[in-house]
Amino acid sequence: MWKIHNKLLIYLLWIMEIRLVSSFVQSSKLCGRIPGLTPPQRQLCGETPDALIALGEGYQLGAHECQYQFRGHRWNCTQVWQRNVFAHVMHIASREAAYAYAIASAGAAYAVTAACARGNITMCGCDVRHKAAETTASTKVAAAGGASQPAEPWKWGGCSADVDFGMRFARKFMDARELEHDARSLMNLHNNRAGRTLVKKLLRTDCKCHGVSGSCVMKTCWKSLPPFRLIGDRLMQKYHKAKTVHAIRGKRGLKLVLSRRKHAAQKSQPSWPKRMELVYLQPSPNYCERSVQMGTLGTVGRLCNHTAHGPQSCDLLCCGRGYNTQQIRRSRQCRCQFRWCCQVECDACEESYEEFTCK
């Protein structure tokens, strides 16, 4: 985990260096130093270096959320972002790959949208379309001879998240690496779209009251981003319901269709996956053993819970190999007291506990 954090920090520092230059030529040279970018991505980097900073933050956000959601699973998302920050690679087109691409795309759209609201990207800011729509509606009502005030005591204000810009920029950057136009690329593009679209669907409406002595005579409301943990949780639900697909060739090229049993497929027309579903092409390996070919680390040495049931349990995580038990002793501060003035004095307490690791 520490190595991954250091690598992400290095790439973010590179991107921050891009922000310091004013020349397009200089920024293009610096964009060429970031590993893992395709030619279209390098061009986009040179044109909007400040947005690329937000993308790096979004990738880090997606990486941390992926590792949190799979922290007790045999596959714990530690291998995905190790090579470089902008080119996570998973050899197997499994449901885990579907989640990894979706959460990375969601993180990119989320971070760019947040950066727009903070004023960190010159190309965007707050979403003013709600205010414009409200003004247009009021004008039409006034022209018709009706009241210009809204029916409810609130109006759009504040800084609404410009999620549409975040989604468009994330799509340009994320989808620009899918150059093969094969079944795997279609799978990645589908999951990319599901991830960033979920960010928009989970936008929330926040309001602030205005009035004398705490009264709420009028409310000002705006659209804001939800906690990213909520996005990770919803994508985890979609991960468990992910659909198997395969590619068929039509008049306009390859398309993904839902895979069915042979006897059912012969009696029915192709069925398309829904836009918000996660899809995958191949079944997941068991992730028990280390495999360089499949890109799996195995579970040897992983911490487990010998009393738990489910993903974090030693029975499931250790794949039936058993586990080692180790007695751990450590010292920690305890019985802390504040002394006037101005010190805190603590005793050193020894504690022991058992740690269980997979064989």
C-alpha cells in the first residue's frame, strides 16, 4: 500500500510540474514524461494540464476506494495501479476488472467535477443551467400574466456541481486508451460509462435557509457531489449483479450482448446489457495462487479473521490451506492526563494480541 501511495504521489508531482509552465510546448514535453498515456491522452494533457491534475486525484480516489471495498476478498485490488497511475491493467476480463474500470472512471469524473467547483480548472466552473432554467420559467410565467415567484419558497443558487463537464472530460481521457476496438475494449468502454454516469445519478440537492432569527423564509439550493464512499458502495452492488457478455458482429461493427445458456440462446433474440450494469467477458479465477500470467498475487501471508464468516474469514481467504497464528506484543500510550500548563503525560502500556496469516 505504501509503495502504491508513493508512486501515485510521484505522478501527481509530475502533473503539478505541468501546471507551473505557461508554454504549450513545454507542457507537451512534460506530458510526454508521464508513463502509460496513449497519444490522444498526451494531446489532451498538453491542452488542459490543470484538468490532468484533477484526473490524477481521481485515479487515486478510485484506487483507494477499490482497495477499501475489496479489503477482505481474495482479490484486494492492490495490483491494479502498481505500474503507473494512468494505465491500470488487468489481464483477465473478469467482474473484478469491470469494477476496477468503473471506479476509476467514476473517480475521474468526480475529481474533475469537484475541481471545477473549486475554480481549479480554467475551462469550467459552477453549473449555472439550473439558474438559467429558473429565470426562463419565471419570464414565461410573467409574460402569461401569472406570478413570477416559484411555487415553493426556494430558488437555485450557490455553486452547483458541473457534473456534465466532469463526465465529458473523463470520457475523453478514459476512453482514449481503448484503441483495439475488440470485445475487451467494448467491455471497458461500457464499464467506464457506467461508473461516470453513476456520479451524475447520485448528485444530491443541498439547501441553505435564509431569514431573520433562523427562520427559513427562503431556501437557496444547489446540486452537490455525494460522498465517494456511496459511489463505491453502489458500484459494489452492481459488481455482485454483473452480467456476462460476449461480442457479436453487426452492421455497425462489434456489439456486446448478454450471454445465455446454449438452449436458451437458440430460441431467443440477442439481449443487450443495460447501460448502468457492469459487464464482463470471462469468469474470475479463484485468486488463491500467485500467477504472473493472470496477474494475481495469491493470498499467502494475507491477514485473516479466524472467527469471521465471509470474505475476511481465514477459511475462505486462505483457500483451505490453513493459517499461521502469531503472538504480537506492542507498547502504546495509555492513561493520558493533561498537566497545567501545557503538557500531556501518558503511561506506556503493553498489550498482546494474536495475528492470523494465511499459509
